[in-house]
Amino acid sequence: MATKRMWLGGLALTALLTMGAWAAPAVAGDLPPAEEVLAKYTEAIGGEALAKVENYSAEAEFEMPMQGVYAAAQEFWVSPDRFYFKIDLASMGVTDYETGVVDGVAWQSHPMSGTSTLSGDEGAAARRRASLNPFEDWQEDFETAETVGEELVGEKPCYKVVLTPAEGAPLSSFFDKETGLLVRQELTGPTGSRTITILDDYEETQGILSPRTIETKGAQSYTLRYTKVTYDTEDVSEDVFELPATLRAEPASAPTP
């Protein structure tokens, strides 16, 4: 089955802070296998309805208070794996931030560093983000998935699942034991810096649950607050999924199988 793209976990979205997950004792033999935890997540978000979705659009508010940035954002996705995200920075007198995935090629256009393809961990994170359900076909991005323990995220008892890719850092994901929903992710970069992502305020649209607030803290801290989410809409234009002109001339590197 083709993977449905849009990582609500995000722009390689980078996450919330420290008060984080407090360990709760659990006997390893009592833990459910990772496949069971991921399957419960798929069911919880409305996997049956999600599998039928052909496209998606969303509007959001982007906040980076430390830098004084408050801007509108847009997000689009088309089956099976085309994704586009933009932060409107015109009011600040700079070019917009854009990122996307086109036919497996991840790219970004940054007002400071310019336009480029994304490779390595950045490219993998962008392609995972381009998924409505990144755990549906998790074997495409990771070699192993293991439930390693139970921890509290805030006051919610959660299963901690560690997904390990062939290359790059493992991704720790925390799933609410009661609801099955993903509430937190942690990723440690090659320099030892940690990124934490908190997903909150889940709401249902057309039978599908998704987080309306994604807070990130790491090298940069910011928040996305989704104000409108629509599935199977006529408002998605194929034009937004084209590679930027400056990248079409260069041989873009597709993901390594």
C-alpha cells in the first residue's frame, strides 16, 4: 500500500522541552510489541478513512516568539507522497520559507540559506513528515521498531517505541496507552543536541484525528497551531508540488533504497 504522506510531526519539526517523560517501571515481558502499538495508533487516528484520502490542505499559525516571528502557514499533500509547506514571511520583508517532497526528493527554500535539496537525516525527516500516517509502512523508513518501556508524558502513561533507521539517529515515539495517540517524539542529532516534539489538541475532521498544536524545542523553538484542516478538497493545485526552478537543473538525489 502506498504510504500516505504528511508528517504531522513536521519541516523536520523540532519539539518541546524537558519536563518531559518521567520513567515508570514496566516489566519488559508485559510490554506490547511495537507493531501492536503502531497498529493501535493507526486505528486511533482513523486509519480506514485515512487510507481513502487523495489530498489534504491545512492552514496554520506559525509562532517563533524568541525571534518575534508570527506568520501564517499553509500545508498541502497529494497521494501518494507529494508534500508542500510554506510560511508567509512577506510582512517581515524576507522571502517565504518553503519546503516539500516531490517524487521522493526533499527540498527547502530558506530566506537565509537559499534553496537546496535535503539529504541525510534532514532528507529522511522531511520525507517522513510528508506522511499522513508515518507508521503505516514504517519498514520503509526504519529497520527495527521496539517497545522499550512505559513512561509518563505529563500525566499520560505512554508506551515508548524506538524506531531505528539503517543510518542516522533512532526516533523515540511516545503513544498514550489509553487512546493510542502519538503525544511526543524525541530525536538526538549527531552533535548530541536533542529535539523534542509535543503533539496535542487532537481534533477530528472527516473521520480523521490529527493534532492541532505541535510545539517544538531544539536548535530552534516554534509552535504550529492548525486552524483549518480539509481532506479531499479542490483547493490543492499541482503547481505547488513542482521543484523550485533553481533545483530542476541540478540532478536531485533521490532517497537511497
